[in-house]
Amino acid sequence: MNEHPRVRIQKVEVLSDDWYVLKKTTFEYLRADGTWQRQSRETYDRGNGAVVLLYNREKKTVVLIRQFRFPAFVNGLADGLLIEACAGLLDRDDAETCVKREAEEETGYRVEHVRKVFEVYMSPGSVTEKLYFFVAEYDARSRVAQGGGDATEAEDIEVLELRLDDALHMIDRGDIVDAKTIMLLQYAKLHRLVD
């Protein structure tokens, strides 16, 4: 755990360690006015992850995936199927190795050259995860397998190749509602990856 002169950890309790780790931490925080304030927060630690947007400059396309996400389902997404850029947890790998592994496993595309574009805390109010964002160019020769994910991890993934402009319109229509995917699609448009 990080140390900082404005934070004094008082107590850490593990509330759950089933899927990932949920902790309750009581600490004192030195406020800007010089007073110490006692606070309590729960944090969910699922490790860090990485995400990659595959793009084809010539065809003006991107590769996304569609998969069932139970938390989205219980929070109102009718069928629970989210359209996303492929991503995964680092699992003791560095971020670049992770996105190369996940791209091949989930989409069937093997990418050799990936470029990191930024790092983001996706939900810093309660989740500790930092996500590393990448882009990588693909072509027909990059396809080495069908993709679809790892069945042993209960993945059942559909691979989608879409024109970037169509994917951006899907955001407007509410068909793409995943934050990491929206961020990468907007990055692709702003930085003219397929123009």
C-alpha cells in the first residue's frame, strides 16, 4: 500500500476474497485546511488491465468484440451483450504482452506492433484498477485463428469488424456503451488512425 504524508492508514479489513479482493480501509486524511479527517472507504482490487483497439487504415475498419457481461445485465442492459475493444487483466504480464495475448485469444488477430496511448483509472471512487490503452494496426495476414475467447474462462465472444464511422454512430445510437471502447474509438477518430 502506498505511503503519503497526508494519509495515515488506521485499519484494513478484507470483506471478501472470493473472485477478487474487497477491502474496507479506515484512514485519516490531512485536509487542505490542516485538519485530520477520519474516513472509511471500500476498495475492490481486481488487478490492472489492458485494452487494445485493432484498426485497419486501408479498409477504415476496427475490430471489436461482443460478449455477455453479467454486471451490465443486472444493471439494465437487456441482453447483457456489450460491444467492446478486446481487453484483459495483466495476470502477471506487462501491459503490452497482455494486449497481444488478448487480441489473439479474443479476436484471432496476431498483432506484433502495439502502441500505448494512455493509462486511466476507470472507476477511482471504489475500484483500484488502472487500465493501459493501446492501438494496433491489423490486416488480413494478421488473422491466425477464429478468436472467440477462452472457453475455460467461460468466454463466448463474437468478433466484429466495423467501419470506424459506423462504430462511432453506434455510440450515438446507444449500441456501444462501454467506456474503454468509446475512449479508444474517439482516440482513433481524433488521431485519424484510419483517414
